[in-house]
Amino acid sequence: TLIVLGESVLAVASGTSGTDWAPSAVLTAVVGFVAAACIWWQYFDHVGSSGIELGPRPAFYWGYGHFAVYAGITAFGVGIQLAVEAAAPQAALALSTGAPSPVGFELGARMVLAGGVALFLLGIAFVDRINEGTTNDRVLLARLGAVAILVGVTVLGSVLSPLAFTAAVSLVLLALTTFESLDAVPREEQSTG
């Protein structure tokens, strides 16, 4: 998981390197990095590994459930790179012609970016359900709600610039990460109290 996340960060850097440091591309990269940090936090702080200790069947499901996690993170990295690259020509075109920046981000790129995050969230929801003692339905519903929001943002995102679309995806991840972090505190206090 850490290696695939590292590749996502590398995709952000790679996307930025060919943009001549266009402000919208740099901001898109920064917002994408925030999303990558949220993905890291989601996985390493909220997904346990007890599924591999519960027996052969749960270990099988836990292990193969990670294919969705890895594929989602990989797609997210590609989507961020596409968003950064798409943000740069818009700024360059606006500066060279004096015309307003064209709005919109292609459906395929939106699906890769938001779909990757949605696949990641579905993957960790599945893996987390395999783990012993993880029957927190509020977290599961929050993850599924975030997936639904991402689908809506993808469908309606044609009016958004690459920066705005990436920011919307990052805000969904940031809200979910905040919710899960705040939800984990009361459960930890209940188990020690």
C-alpha cells in the first residue's frame, strides 16, 4: 500500500514537472497531495490487519480485497496526474490569448480520479468489514455516502475546472477522514473507560 501511495505522489510530481509551474497546475498538484495524504490516513489509521489472523477464509478475503485498494490508489494517482496536466494548458491558453480559461474536465479523466477514490473507499470498506470487531456501521455508511457523492461529482463535474474537480474530490476525502478520526476517539475512550 505504501509503495502504491508513493507512486501516486510521484504522479503528482511528474504531472507538475511538465507544466512550467502554471499556478493552476501547481494548485491542482497541492490539492491532489492533500487527497493522497487523506488516502494514507484513511488506510494506515483506520484499516486494521486482524483479518489475516482470523483464519484462512477471512485472510483470503482480506488479502484479495486489497486488489481494489491498490487499483483505486493507482487510478487516483493517474487521475491526479491527468488533472495537473489538464490544468496547465488552460492557464497557458488564457494568458496567451487573453480569453477566459475554458471550464471543464473530460469525463474519462474525472472517472479515473473520482472512480479511483471510490474504488479505494469500497476496498477499505470491504477489508475493514473482514477485520474482527469492526462493526461500526456509521463508518461504513460514511464511506458508502462518500462514494455516492463522488459518483455525483463525477457526473456533474463537467462544469468544473480540473482544479475545482480535484478540490471537490479532496474535500470529500478530507471530510471522511475527519469524520472517521473524530469517530475513533469516542470508541477508544469507551474501550479504556
